[in-house]
Amino acid sequence: MSITIDEGGGVSKVFNNFVLSGSGGTNLLNPADISVSISPNPPTGEVGLLFQISSGGGLGVALGAGETADLGFSFEVHCIGCLLHDNTLLITGFSLGDGSVNLSEQVLDLNNNLDELANKLVFFNQDGSNSSDHKVFLSDSTDILIHKDLAINGGTGETFAFVSDFSQTFSQTAVPGPATLLLIGAGLVAVGVIGRKRRNR
């Protein structure tokens, strides 16, 4: 599967190579129950994907006491005519009692030995919640790999955990054009010439 978002002006994002890395727990999450579409309401200046979970004929997955589900998967993002600069991870759900929902993410640079660019975590548990996490990458990149792990725990006793969807959106910086690169090069040459003249005085 491949999804392309054309943002105009020669800029587009391609999402592909979706790979399931494992499903575990007492309630296995079927990848076929997770639909992927373009995010309808991304943060300003960002575009990305919406992952919706359906189980038992309804939206979302709900686990009670003693039930668990874990799903790991990955995908790639390629920025054409731009550099990926940061991203936002959002999740919709809740938990009761000691039930919990955790969605962790690792962002790796495909162009630089899979160097780590950012880590994110969104969650709902008895200690609190964080439904949104935004990180600026350590360096901009045209091509990245996203690893995700979704863990749902129904807890014990009168407890509950529910998640319906999560989204992954990105913003970017412009790729320097030939004219910009020429100006930068000319500036560096000028700095070198001035430095040489000063040394020769």
C-alpha cells in the first residue's frame, strides 16, 4: 500500500512500506481491522495519516479486566521537494481504573544509518493522560522510518481501556533551490577570501 499527499508547488509526501512487526496479548489486533486514510483535521501546517481501529463491528477496541492487546508496525515517509522537520502524534481513547493505553513511536533517518530523530509517547492510564506529543527532529530528512507499538491493557477488577484512532502528521522545511545554494557557496568563498587577505597583512 502507498498513499501520496500532493501539497502543491512540487511538494508531496509518500507513505509506503507498511509492515506488521507483531501482534500479541489475549486479544490479537488484526491489521485488517486498522484502516489508513489521509488525516482529515491535521494541526495547522501539517499533513499525514489517520489510523482507525474497528473491532466487533464498531469503531475502536475496548478491553476489560485481564484482557491485553499489543501491536507493532512500521512504515516509511518520503518528502519530495521538501525536508521532514517535525511531527505530531495524536490518539483518541481513555482508560478507567488501572486500565491503560500506550502508543510509543521511534523516528529513524533512512538517509543516515537509521539515526534516531525523535521518540514520542501518548497514553491513558491511572496516573494521567497525554493524548498529543509533538517533536522537532534532531535533523531534517527527506526519508524516514516510523516504528510504532500500541499496547492496550484492560487492567484488573472494574477497569477498562479503549482506543478508537490515532494520527501521524508532519510538517517540513523547503529544500534549498539551486539559486540559494549558489548564494551560500558565493558567501563561503567571500569569507575565505577575506580571511586570507587578513592573514596576509
